[in-house]
Amino acid sequence: MIRFGLIGVGGIGSYHRASIERLEKAGKGRLIAVAEPSPLPEQKTALEALGIRWYSDYRSLLDEETELDAVTIATPIPFHYEMASACIHRGLWVNLEKPPVPLVQQLRSLVAADTERRVSVGFQYIGSTCMQELKRRIVAGDFGRIQEIHAGGCWPRLDGYYNRSPWAGRMIRDGNPIFDGPATNALAHLVHNVMFLAGATESDFDVPSEVEGEMYRARPIESYDTACLRGKFGRSGIRFALAVTHATEQCLPFRIDVRGSKGWARLGNDGATLETNLGPGLNRPETTQELLDRNYDAFVDVLRGDRDHFETRLQDTLGYVSATNGMLLSSGGIHDISRAHIRHYTKEEQTGFSVAFLHEAVKHTLLNGKLFSEQGIPWATAKPRPVRLAELTHLLLDGDLTARTDAHPVQVAA
Ligand SMILES: NC(=O)c1ccc[n+]([C@@H]2O[C@H](COP(=O)([O-])OP(=O)(O)OC[C@H]3O[C@@H](n4cnc5c(N)ncnc54)[C@H](O)[C@@H]3O)[C@@H](O)[C@H]2O)c1
């Protein structure tokens, strides 16, 4: 019976609690303590009635709960680095929500500290039925040599999304990097899934050798709400391109197209369907809760010695983190979309931002791999330059909103 602690019980934390309860029913795990500075009174009462101890500061939980085996970190992005470091130093197994950390040097430092490979990262779509089947068929050679992976998604987000939390739409807060935005938060799955599909074996992920990217904002936020990214993987020669946004009125569920020398496959409908030109596909809608439950099953199996590794190990996220860091550098910062191309709309009594031609532009990237600035779109003013990721060992995000490596400072602020 694995004894869990949970840091952050609101938001996605409530799904983690449900997954741990499911493990408890199966006799595999038990929640013994939580850390949460802003509890809802009814949550606190309910947990305490179950004998689950409550801390307002995660450091007290780590100090006092000497019987813990594992901790789930389901807190906002700016806390991940500090909390994951503390849990690793306590020798605990860690289930860290995605995205692991914003910056490449933070990831490298955590991977170096995690010598016993005890950290799993919760990119739950990796375990979905369609994704696993697609990867199996790629590795089996069904599609021949993989040449291109294109991906895209429009997930509209209204005011409530940006107002729900003080870290939403921010690049940095109280000195902690955040890098919030579609490619680095809600649709970070898409970037990470591409790294998975390009990996050489059924469980490997790859890291691109080079990327180019463009980042834009339609909303008046510190961070970005629209991005595209293109790159190649040095070893396999696979090329990839993707585009994501929160600034359309119309949704485009995420989709990944894989093209090989012998055939193609399409993961569609936010990963729920798989089509190919080589026979029958799959239709397996799975809820976030089901995917999280599967991720916990894999986590527990690793702890019990029944499985070799997590669905996503910490080091498997190097492709995602370095590609998104490279995207910011390549883009030369975040570019404002001119107001002339933005329409406001109202839905559920909230305002949304919709950028002209953007829905079509994301579909173009899916079809032909073109970045926004190559599609003749009037607002797409970025001039991306190639960034070699082997040389990108760190990206500093300063309080004055400058992102820089030693050689290349770029201004993030408008
Ligand atoms: N896997 C997914 O599909 C998925 C979905 C949503 C969110 N997420 C990720 O989960 C993480 C949390 O996102 P969210 O939207 O639930 O955030 P949130 O802002 O709702 O915060 C989650 C909880 O953490 C608590 N918290 C804040 N600071 C804390 C601290 N110092 N110590 C302990 N608890 C603290 C908050 O009070 C809240 O209860 C992010 O990394 C996000 O990207 C993942």
C-alpha cells in the first residue's frame, strides 16, 4: 500500500485525489496528507473526517510526514521546480503534473538530482489507447520511414480562464518563471506527444536538433496565446511542425498527422480517434480521469517493481522543454497582433478574442508545415531564426521580461 501526499487539492488536484481514492479501493495506495494554502472549508472538513492530515505549507508536510512513499505535485507551474527539488531530496517518488518546469536549465538540474529516476511527469495523453497504438505501429514499421509529423489545435479560452489564477497568462511572477501559454500549458501535450511519436522505440522520446518558432499575443497578457513551431530530429531526420492557439472562437480539437514512406496516420479529436490509410482505425474517447487513473496504475507498477519505467520519465521531457524554450528565442520574443485583426466575442457572459485567419492558419500548418509568417497572414510579423537545441543549455527569464541565453537576448514584453 503506497502512502501518498498530495500538494495542491483544487483544480486538477481533485482529479488526482479521485485517482488515489481508486487506488485505495484496489488496496494499492492511500492518501495520508495534503498541503494546500487555500482550502475550501468543506474540502478540509471532508478530508480531516477521513483522517487525512492537512498542511498549509508543503514543507511542513515533507518534514512531518515521515511515513510517506510518494507525493503528487498538482500545483501551479511556478512552484514545480522548488517542490519537485524538495521531494527528490527527501528521497520520495514524485508524480509531477505537466508541464514539468518552464526552463531547460531547471529541467537539467532536476534530472541531475533525480539519480534514482523516481519522478514521473503527468502528460496523460501518452497513455491513451490511440496514442499507444499509433506508436506501436510506427515502431513496427507499418508506415515505413517516418518523414513528417504535423500537429495543431485551437482551444478557445475566455476571460474566466485568465482570471482564475494569478499565474495565468504570465511569463514570470515573484521571480519564478511560468511561461504560461497554449504550447507550454493547455496544449503542451501536443508538443510532448510529437516528441514521443518521433522516439525510436515504443517508450522513447526524441529531442529535436533544431527549431524555429513564432509567438504572438492577441489578449493584453504578459505571455502569449498563439504559437507555431517547426523543427527536425537529427537522428531520424523526421521533420515536425505544429500550431496552437487560445485566440479563436471556433475550436479545433487537437490533431496529429504522421506521414511515412509507406502510409499515413491521423490522431484526431483530441487523441480519441486514430485513422490510417492502411486498414481499420480506432475510436476510443477517454476522459481526463480515465487517463490519469492509467497514469497512476503505471506509477504504482513502477514503485512495486512490476514495470520498468513511467509513461513519461522526467528526462523524457527534454524535447518538450528545450523545443519550447527554443521557440521563444527563435521568435525573438512575443509579438503583439495588431488590433485591426482581432474581434471580441461573448460567450457564457465572458469575452473571447478571435484573430482573423488564425483557425485556417493552424489548419495550414497541419497540412503543409508552414509557419504563420510564411502563409501571407498580415498580422504574422515574426522573423524566426533557427535555434540549435544542443547549444541551448539555459534560458534566463528576467524580471524585466527579457529572455536570454548568453548570446541572444530577446524582449518578451510588448
Ligand atoms: N494534466 C492535465 O490535463 C492538466 C489539466 C489542468 C491543469 N494541469 C496542470 O496542473 C497544474 C495545476 O493547474 P491548475 O489549473 O489545477 O492550478 P490552480 O491554480 O487551480 O492550482 C491548483 C491547486 O494548487 C493550490 N496551490 C497553489 N499554491 C500552492 C502552494 N504553494 N502549495 C500547495 N498548493 C498550492 C491551489 O490553491 C489550488 O488548489 C499546472 O501545472 C497545470 O498545467 C494539468
